[in-house]
Amino acid sequence: MFKLFIKEIRLHQWVKNILIFLPAIFANKIFNLNNLYFLAFAFLAFSLTASSLYIINDIFDRDKDRAHPEKKDRPIASGKLSVKTALAWSAIMLLGSFMIIFFINQTLIWLLIGYVVLISLYSIYLKNLPIIDMVVIAIGFIIRIFFGSAVIEVPTSNWIIVTTFFLALFLVSVKRRLELNTLEDKANDHRVTLTTYNSIFSNILIGATATLSLASYSIYTLQESVIKHFKTEALIYSIPFVFIFITRLVYVATSNLKQHSSDPTNIIFTDKTVFLSLVGWLFSVLIIILWQSINLN
């Protein structure tokens, strides 16, 4: 039963919630131990909420998931986990996340409620609306940014919001294209919107959102206010890692080769180029910020 629980809550998807740490990184407050303490608990709380909502989504999608070569093995879709048990787990995790947030910062509860409502609406109806489904997921990513900002009480950079929005749209575009590659003529049986996200339209979306993601991040690193804030222009040296990350995912999605997974999150952990570029970006940014802080002191 424990193995089913771990599989159902999708621990690998928690990597998305690292976005909560971004405001602290770019506000140069990530090396404060007190901030890290609260951010770690906020990360756990948000991750429990996300996993709780994965369960709800899987309950709604269990019939369609049985037609998916990858998702058919999920505990709920396969019938190994009953809906009643899954709902109990979902409720426990959601309650646990709200209890954690209550002791950290009660104002965060409203952001968490907003996320729960948004994703619940997505699972029930919004995922059936082309383009709207992508925007909803992107808003979910932005809520993570606001969540991280609220934890340590720092203003949210407009550039982080814009870059996160475009990056989220890019990742969803990649996912839709990979679903087309994996499901082929059965795509519509699994997701109604895949009739809209045909290969041509998906490729256009991927190209547009990839360009906007890279451009917005590059412009951010060149902003005079950012250079003054960090007292260095060195953030531009993190751009190549972003370029490699994005272009590699573009290649994976548009190569028309069947992948082991249609989920970009899984690809992050299975594709060495994607994984190393992401790790390289994170370490380069942290090293640049830390090195500059040491020099200034």
C-alpha cells in the first residue's frame, strides 16, 4: 500500500515546486538560514497540496488514463487503489499542508486556497478548453512564485513572473506535443484538446514560447536594475544553460521519436542534457550571487 501511495502522489513532480525558492534566490536572500527554514516547510506544504490535487485529477481521469500507455499503470487507473482510499489520502495531505502553512504565515493560506480552486476547476472542466488549459497551468506556476515571495516577504519581480509564465507555457506545449507522439491516433481518446494541438500548431506553440522564455530571461539578466541589485553583470553567463535546456526539450518534442514518457518532468530526470543544463543553471546563478556577496563583504 505504501508503494502505491508513493507512486500516486508523484514525488518527481515536486521538482516544479522549487520555483518557490526563486524569489529568495533573485532577491539575494537564499543564503539566510532562517529564510531557508521557512521556505523548506513552505515547499513541503505546497508539494503536499499539489500531490493531493494529483489524486483528485486522477480520480476524474481514471477512465481516460486506462487508454494511455503510460498512465494506465497509475494506481487509481489500474484499479489497485480504490477511489475511497485515494480520497482519504488526498484529504489528509491537504489538511496537513494547511496546518503547516498556518504555523508559517497565515496569509499564505489564501494563496493555497486559490491554487486548490484553480487546479480543481482545471481537473473538472478547464482542461477541456484549448489554450485556456495551458494558461491555467501557467498561472499555477506563477502562484508558486508569489507563494515563495510571501514566505520571506519580498516583492515579486515582474520579470520573474513573465519568464515563469512563458516557461510554463513552453513546458505545457512540449507536453502536448509529446502526448501526440505517444498516443498517435488515440490522442483524442485521452485528451479532448489534443485535436486542437495537432503537430503543426504544437510546433508553432513550442517555437513561440521557447523564444519568449529565452528572450525574457536574457533581458532580465541585462536589466540595469538587476545589475545594480547584484552588483555584477555576471548573470548573463547563466544564459547558455537556459538555451541548452530549452533547445534540447524542443528537439525531444519535435523529433517525432516515441519517448518513454510524455511528461517533461520525467524527461528532466531521464535526459542527461536536460538535467545537467538545469543543474548547471541553478549552480551558476547561486555561485554568481554567493561570490559577489563574499566580495562585497
